[in-house]
Amino acid sequence: MTELSVNSQEQLGAYVYALVDPRSDKVFYVGKGNGNRVFDHCNFAIKDEDAESLKLSLIREIIAEGLNVKHYILRHKLSNNEALIVESVLIDFLTYPEFNNESMLTNIVSGHHQWDRGIKTVGEIEAIYDCKQISPDPNDHMLLVSLNRTFDLARKRNDDIDLYEITRRAWIVAKNKAKQVNYVLGIHRGIVRSVIKVSGYSWEKDGKNRDRCAFVGELVDDSPYLNKKVDDYPFGSGGAITYINL
């Protein structure tokens, strides 16, 4: 099959689907959609030979061997929001490193809201919802940045978030202090949600021609500062940044 009947498309509603490699019977892609979306990937791989991605390359390999990708509808008659949740759970589950020794999926985008509602150990859940106060190392010179507006807007719109990007840029920081910062902590509602170990920074202009600092580094997923309260370091009225040990 290369398409669903009009009647089937109308009856399905929003749905979540999986693409399976017939050579191994392993799921390699999970998605959501309406209508004929489940077949769009294979049709596109054939139609646009110049487009490149891991998913498209795998589909072309299967077709080149005279085989057909297997298509499965996992859940249907869903609302769009329900489809987002089901898709997110499946992507999160199939890519979570503790459950899978190797990545099974060719999905580029992580599960919807994986950053705040995805798989967590019970210890992580306890750390998030029963937070302790931060205990800064005196050798760590930290910039705390407020993510309140970004997080709240993402939840309102049901958007995904790139934690690294929203934490690292672009902040109005004194130039003599920017060079001292070795950690940037992203704060949402008084709790540390992201930690970047800084390796460099640059300056960029905003719409008012003000210099804003964009830090470069890497997210530290096992930082002792994650999921800690920072009540002792308030941002002040309307403030977006504050400092520790600076």
C-alpha cells in the first residue's frame, strides 16, 4: 500500500504510527499525523532523491533490496493533543538509554515535552518535586538566568524546548563579569532546570542595539546544582539574571 482510502483517512482522526524495517522487524521511526501521513515518508524518499536524512537513507536501502517498509497505526481516533502525548511517550521510551543499548529510532526531534515530563527515575522525580537548597562551590562563578517566560510560553503553545539554546543566550551581562562566568544556570520558578559549563562566549546586538552575551559550552546532565532551589539568590523585580560568587 502507498495510501489509505479516503474513508479510512476520515475515520482515523489523529493517529500515531510506526515505520518498521522488514529485515529486522525493528521500529525505526515514530510519528503522528492525520490523513495519509503514515505513507508520506516513503513517498517523499522516492520522489525527492536529493533530500538526505538517516530516516530517508534507511527507507531507500529497504526499497533497493526489493522490500517494503512496514507501516503500523499504533493508536487512532485521538485528539491532536492526545497524539502528541502518545508519540512523545513512545519516542522517549524507545530512545531512553537505560532501556536501549543503541538508539532504535531515526527521529531527529525528541519526544514532545521530553525536557520536563519525560522519563525520570524516582530519584529524579523526588529531586525535582522535593528540592533542596543550592550549595555553591566557592570556585564556581555562576550566572543565573530566568527561563520563566520561555518555559511558560512553551507550555502554553505545547512547543518543545532546546534547553541549551534558551539557557546560553542572549543576556545583558556586564562585560567584566561575562569573562568570569564558568557556569550558566537556567532557572524556572526558583529551581535550577539546566546547567551549562562555559567554554567561551560572544556578543550579539539586540533590536535596541544593546550588546547581549551568548555563552558557549555543554549541558551538564549530572550537575549537583540541577533541581536545586535558588531562593537565597533572588532575581529582583523584573530581573532576568543574577550572580553567585561574582
